[in-house]
Amino acid sequence: MKALLIIICTISVTAAAAELKPFTTDGCSLFPDGDTENHMKWMECCIRHDYAYWKGGAQKERIHADAQLQQCVADLGEENLSYIMQIGVQLGGAPYFPTWYRWGYGWPYMRGYKELSASEKGQVKTRIIQLNELLTEFLAEEN
């Protein structure tokens, strides 16, 4: 009985301790960010996609994020390429791969597909506010 109580407490502490890492992006992971004429042509599409993958969530949200990436790249006149990119992220971005670009990569490994709790949504909001403050500070220093 005592061992069971210790296991339950350990699981509870581990579950409560899941902390969202700060947002990171590498643009179009393992793929060019643009073409030979514009080296960053679809990079913004990939950064938006990275944001969705960083915060993770339910499987339907991943499907939506992948569709948004495809549409964003297609809207730039790269329809054929957009489908290749969509297939690539669908094949390589599962939350079960121990990669830096997996679905929910901001959370500890093996979170899988699940809706964000209110607490997790709060962490996402806090991290985005922190990122915005950092960018504002950086841009002020650049001017």
C-alpha cells in the first residue's frame, strides 16, 4: 500500500511538473526556407507551423496545422511543393519521434496528442508574452 501511494505521488508530481520550454524555430526543419530566387520565400509559413507544433495539442489540431502550412505555401505560388511539404510533416512530425520538430516539441517527450489544459494554455500565453517582450527589447536596441 505504501509503495502504491509513493508511485501515485510520483506520477502526480511528474504530471504537474510538465513545463513548456521557450518557443524555438529553425524555419523549415530539414527543408529549404525558400527557393534560389528568394531564400526565405516560405519561411514565415514554416515559423507559423513551428508555433503550432511547439505548443502541440490534439491530433485534429496537428492536421489543421499541416493543412495551414500547405495552404500558406500554395498561396505563394508553390502548389506542387506545398503538397510535398505537407506529406513530409505528416510523415516526420509525429509526437512519438524523439526529434526537435515533433508535434508538441515544447513539452517533455512523449506527451502525445491531447488537448491543452487550462494550465498548459496559460503556459503558452506566458511564453508568448515573454517572447514578445524579448523581441520588443531587441528591436528597440536595433533602432
